[in-house]
Amino acid sequence: MNWTRPADVKAQVQRLWDRGVLLAAVADGEDALFPLRLPIKGPNSRELSERFSEVRDWISALSAAAIHYRIEWRTVNHRVLGSNEIPSAIWIDQPTDALLFIGKRRAAEQFSQLLEQTRVQQPALLPWLRKRPLHALELAEDWPSLLEVIQWLQDHPRPGIYLRQLDLPGIHSKWLESHRAVLAELLDRALPEDAIDSTHVGIGGFCQRYGFQDKPTRVRFRILDIGLRMFPGTEDQDITLTAPAFAALSLSVDTVFITENEINFLTFPAFPRAIVIFGAGYGFENLAAARWLHDKHVYYWGDLDTHGFAILDQLRKTVPQTVSFLMDEHTLLAHRSLWGKETKPETATLNRLNAMELTLYEQLRDKHWGEGVRLEQERIGFDYLRNFLTEITL
């Protein structure tokens, strides 16, 4: 029997709450949604005659629970039973009835308080509250602080300070860091266009988007030619600079290696007039300003898997002349016993690979040698690396 029970009616109202519809009605006023009609499923003509006692119990249960709703009835004329009144729909006349029905009145009152506070302090955010009422409720405790940050940025557009330097009572940098996503949504509505740099997006671009000073990106590299060392007293020249400082370097190098694995970076053999850069995965914004790289021989060594080729493709956007090494079919097949598993292969079209690289990428992507084949660069023996270095010095 699938007739609508009081619990089913309550579940319908709960779904309206879960979708934010009820709170949106609170924000828009009672006329937007109420009175609310909810269809119900009842007995058909055959069930009415064959299961009459059950129908009577169903009507009694539905009527007994009608505290926060009213029942719409319809007349059914039956050739045996005569005329009978059967529930055909449920009506909830006021938002308060719906909220009391599912135990959400206090939450709705809290939302109304958020609306009023926002209407007074930041009316431009009211559409956001109507669109994301449940999220707003989750943020109720933090809402006054969010409004305070927004007001401060309206008074101090593009402040040019670090987030840590924003000095507001009770608001600290960790709180700001954890609320960047929602702050971005709110600031985009509350700030004038000239206070927003729309070229920066996402959490990573938060500081640049709203004019805060961002943590400087850094470049870590090792000098592979002892004759070019920058600091006296040590042969190990493992150096980390900010991206602008790296871009301003004037190094007498001809060759630049980039590798993704830290151990390979730390143990990379000596090489005349060369440095090695620790790549550390996707993203090469830290190298973009180093225009002097475009005049060097640049070699990239990544994992032999689909993501390794995707990173190479991304690097070539910044340094177009980059040559890959130890990322070929011969190297892959020579280390078959050391293959690992790539759990989430890249599937995008890569437009900056040469013909050999593209063929190998597509073979890995299309499972030519098996499911998720990958060869991590740290599994490749150093004899392979030394042989390659010998070849390019000849």
C-alpha cells in the first residue's frame, strides 16, 4: 500500500527545507510560496471497496496528524459504498505551520535575524542569502565577522597588505584563510568593480583578486657546476629564492634541468654550466617572469604517466623550447618490472607535446600496456640518467 501517510507529508516539507525553498520563502515574504498545496496518493476505486477498513484507518491517521496542515477533500461516488469523502491534497497555509511541522522554526528565526542584519549593513548581499539560505545558516556564528571584513574592504579597497595584517577584533588570519571561498562570493557582490581584479580566480587567487599582498612564490634550484656557485664555503648549492629574485638572476648557465622528484633533484649529478630546478608538480607561475630561461637549453624529467605528460604540456606554455628526457617508450619498457599504478589518469587533449610524446601519452591513456601503467621517475636507475647526460655533453 503506497498511500500518502503523515510521515510522507512531513518528508515532502523536509525536502523543501533541504532545497532551501522554505527559507527562500521567508526571505521573499509569505506570498511567494504559501498557501502551499502538496499532492497526495490515496486509494483508487477498487481499493476503496476491497480495503474499506484500511482506507478508514488511513483517513483517521491523516486527519489525526493535521495539526500544521489542512486536508483538501474530494467526493467519491461508489456504486456499492455510495458517496464518500476522500483526502485529495494537503494544504499548508503559513510558513510558520511548515516550520513547526518539521521543527525548524528556531532556525528560520535565526535566518530572519541574518536577513535583517544584512539588510541594515550590507543590502547588496540579500540576493546571496536568498540563493544560499542553508549555507547562510551554517555561517550564522561567523556572519557578523564576515560583514565586518566586507565593510573594512569597502573602506580600504585593495589594501596591499598581507591577510595576517588585517587588524580587526576577533578576526585572525587562520579564520580568514578558512573563509576565503565564501568571502569571495560575498565580496564579488559587495565591492565595486574597480576593487576586484577579475583575472585572478579561485581560492589561490583570493589575495590578488581583492588587493591583498600574496605570499611570494618561490623557486628552489641547485647549481650543478661548482665553478658557478653563488655562496662560498660549500659545494652544495641548494638555493630557494622568491620568483622575482629568481627572474632577476644573471647566471652564466647554458642548461636548465627541471625534475619533479625531490630525491632526484637533490642527487642530480654535476653538469657544466647548468642548474636543476625542483618542479614539484603542476603550476609554473613561479618561472613565468624568468625570461632568461627562454635563452637556455631546458630539459624536463617527470613521471612516465599521463600526468607527467600533462605537466610537461603545461610547462611548455611557460617555457616553449623545453625538451623531455627519460620520458620515452624505450625507458618505459626497460623498467616494466618497476611499473606502478596510476589511479586517476589524465584524459585531456594535450596540444604542446611532440609526435613521440603524444603517441606515448595516448598509449598510456588508452591502456595500451594495461590499466593505469606508470613509471615513477625515482624508479629509473641513475645509469640511465648518467647516460643521457653524457649524450648531451658530447
